[in-house]
Amino acid sequence: EQGIMTTQEDYKAYKEMKNKRKPSLDLEGQISDQGDAVNTAQELFEHSLGEDNLTLKSVVISDKTKNSFKATIKKEYNSLENLDETKFHKTQTKGGSDLTCVYVGIWFTVEATTSTSTTPKIPEGLKVGSVVKYNPSGTYNWQGKYCSSKSDEQLSSASGNDFNISSWKVLSIDEGTVELIASTPSTGTVHLHGTQGYNNGVKLLNDACSKLYGNDSKKITARSISMEDIEKYMKETDVAEAHKYSYQGTTYGNKVANEYSQSNSNYPAIYAQENKSVINGKEETGGLGMSSQNDFIESDVTVQEPTSESEKVSKPATDGKVQATTSIQPYMTNWQKDANFMKTAFKTYEEKTGNYYDLIMPHEDRTNYWVASRCVSAGSDYCTFYVRCVNFGKMHVDAMFSSNDGTGFTFGNPLFPVVTLSSELIEGDAVEGFEVNQ
């Protein structure tokens, strides 16, 4: 008799056997809302074996969704004294389980997981480039203290407001998950400035898009477009060409030859957290990517600055910036290309009937928006810390702060959100059009 049966056929066979003689399993319990496969698994997992020495220790059902679950089962012996070791064999496998054992012909799983899933249906005719109606309504408080501004900005995506966007296009479809990109950037603009603009620009942009264009009840998430999105849809040859960008002797991806010291070694606080930042000769590994930020940076944050391979010193920031104890030596992470280059830099889609340029540069050489990614341009004497943007169709940057303690201008650009949702939420067809069920 087998204690683990992984298919409906196994379960039916077991039912027939159960009617003939008393089994060594007592089946009980089920999940009532996840379909026959889940019910079967729950019945099979939540039981006690009839052997005196072998009992259920625990069963945990977790990660339940509409289409999948995870079951973890653990068993233990009440006593090892009466077990016949000649009849007990460890680490045998059956049915693809991670680790199973057999005792007197009874299979049981020590620890294993199982799952069932189905791919949500894709509406007929939905493809990359399809227009989808989606009219989210949300608000966000763009806090001035996080972008070196004296005042907050209240943003709203409700109909009639500057951040309302109701027309979207399919950017990608992957096994029932759909990404939509706004058909055009927002009419309204948001502003970034100074060290705090660099410190918090990525989080501000992503949080604003999340609140304005997401829908928690429908599990619709939203974020700002990032540099990773843009490079993902560019042709590999053109990405390689863009990465040849060089400024004052330092090429993209390389560390500046000379350290910046004394008055040229100022840096925004978040730089100490960034991957491959170099402070006092120590390079950070495993830090934040240039499109990542977990928490807001306060203007008086205490920075943990490296002083040796294993030691760090606490240094309070002033207006979100810190002067290094000895030096900084950044990598060049900035590249720029003009509008003419970008027009031919993107891949095609749908058997070459469309081009991602049309989705990412919807107004062609009149396209403007923020890109939620930081970068550093390493000059010969000092470096400049930027937030990326698209400016009149070219890949551009807006200067927030320089390591010689220079503060950039205040820049304002539109939002350009990307939304992720299940294809099940999209209704319609290619003839009548598509719309998100809100």
C-alpha cells in the first residue's frame, strides 16, 4: 500500500482498494476552494499512517493562490526500537518526490512539496502593441524633503487630473502575466533636485506610479519605467554600441583612473549603498542596483562609510550628502545617445510588424519622461550624480549633484508607468477592443 499518490488515477485506485480491505492510511481533511487536484493532495497529505511506529508530525499548506498551493509534510518515528532495519530503506525516490522512504512496502514522504497550476487565459487577439483601456484612480504625496524641494506636490490620477492615464499598450505577455505601458507619458510633471533628488528619485518615481496606477484589490502593480526596460528592448548590437560611451577618458562600465579627494570627494548618502561604489579605496559588492531603492533617505541619515576591508565608520549626512574621509573613485555608469540613434536602436515584435521604439518613445523625438534609474558620470577631476530621463527622444540625464559640492538645477519631467497584471483581468477582443476589468 502506498502512502503517497501523486495523480488522480492513483487516488481512484486507492479508493477501490480501500473498499476491499482496511488500508494503512486514514485520509481526512481538504481544501474546499482549490479544485479536485488540491482536494486530493490535502486528503493524501493530512493523514496518520496505520503503523504503530510511524505517525504524522506536521502538515503545512502554504502559498495558496487561485491556481496553486505548496504542501510540506513531515513524519517521525514514535520508537526506533521495533523497526526492522532490513525492511527500511532511506533516500529512495518515487513519483518525483524530493526525498521519500519505504518501510515494509509503505512509501511515505519525509519532506516534499507539490503544486498544481494553470496558466490564465489570454484574450483572443491580445498581443504586444495592443491598445488596452485602463483608467486607474489614485493619489500620491510627492514629499519635498525627499527631493530637495521646499514644498510637497499632491498628485492625482483621477479623470480630469494631470496624471490621469486611460490608454495603455501591451509591452509583454508571459504565461498569463501582462505588462502594459502607458500610451503616452503623464501630462503632469514631477520635480527632482539636489542630493536628495539623487538619493530618493528612484523610490519617489516608483512609489508615485504604484499609488497612481496600481490597484491592490486586483493585484495590479505599477512602477516607473527603468533603464533595464529600455535596454531590454534595444537590439544587443545597439546596447553594445551605447556602452562604448566615454567622457573625459573614462568609458561606460569602467572605474575612473584617479581618485577624487578632499573637496571633490562629496557624495549623496545612497551612493554608499550602491553596488560597485568605491569610497576610501573600498569597493562595495552586492549593493543596490542603479534602479533599486528600499527605503527613503533622510537628509540627516547616518552613513556607514568603509574605512578598511572589514570596518566602517558612522558619518552623519548634511542635506543628504557626505564628504569621504579620504576619497571616492566611481565607475562610469552613464551613457547617452541622441534621438537619431534611438530611432533605430529597438527590436521589432510580432513578426516585424511593430517596433518597441513606438512603445518606449511614443512621441518620437518629442518624447520626455523620467527613467527610474540613477547613474554617475566620472570626469577627470570630479563626478556628477544623475537621475536618468528621456529628453526629446534621446537617452539623457538630469544632474542632481556633483562631487565638488555643486548642486544641479531643479528638473521636471512626466511619469511613464509600467503596469503588471493577470491576463484574466483583461476583457474583449481584437475587434471590440480590450479593457481591464476594474
